[in-house]
Amino acid sequence: MAKTSIDYSQIELQEHIPLTEEEISSIANQKQDFFKHVPGVLILVILLMVLMACYLLKDKFHDFKYYHYLLFSGITLVLYAFLYGIMYLVYIYFVKNWEKDIKSGKNRLISVIISRHKTENDEYIITFSGRSRKEKIRLPVSKADYLDYLVGTQVVVVYLKHSKTVISIDHYNHSTH
């Protein structure tokens, strides 16, 4: 892969652009939808774990006393509370990033794509050149955007800095600038 020469004077970053009402409501919807299915999913996961434990202990149940059943139930409740707490901490992390994004606004970057890669979890990441040689901006994008934009393409990206969310990405048109 040949290195692309980059003219850093052509790269522009506009920060703190106020969000539109539609973008703010989109963030509010993400907040509401994020935690909606967590209790059900956790109950399902723990139920599967309990069923596996019961299967593995099926020959030992005749030796169980009442306190073994209480201990088993207590461990299940503690595990549920622990996993719920972890999910709540993840939720708080995302909420703080969304609040920072609402407060600081969005960024508009005119840049060149310097690399792109796909992760093991089918996430598509594009790396944009920053205003200097050492500055790089990595953002996750949709599969369609990943396939549409190749290395060396000059683009205009509007994104949220803290939650690393791409709002829009388009080819850079020199005449409209």
C-alpha cells in the first residue's frame, strides 16, 4: 500500500458547532433505548447459567438441604445485581459522553482518509488525517460508508467528538468551499 502524501494546509477542523434539535432528540432516543432491554437479557443469561448449573449438579440434588437452595438462590441474585451494576456503569459512561457532546456540539472535519480497517466484531473504522502528521482521528462508520470511501479520498465528516459518532460523511467538493 503506497503512502498518500497529505497537504496538511488543506485539512480543516471546525469545533463546537451547535447541534440541531433533531440531533439532540436523536441522542435523547439513544439514552432511552440503551437500557431498555438490559433487565430481560440479564434474566435470560442468568437463567441459562442456572439451567447449566442444575444440569451439572443433577446427581447431587438429593443431598441438598434447604440452605443449599437458599445459597443457590442468593448467588443467582448477587450475580444478577453484579451484572446489572456493570451494565449501569456502562450506561453512565455513555450518558456522560452524550452530555459532553450536547454541551460541546459537533465537529466538522475536512480531511483525507489515511487508513481503514474492519475489526473482529464487524466494526468498520476509518482513520482521518488530523491537522498535523501525528494527529489522527479514528471513527467507526457504517458498512456502506466503509465500502464507499477508499484510502486517499478527501471527505467532509461531521461527527460527535466524545461518543465517536459519525453524523454524516461526504466527498469533499472543492467548489463549495
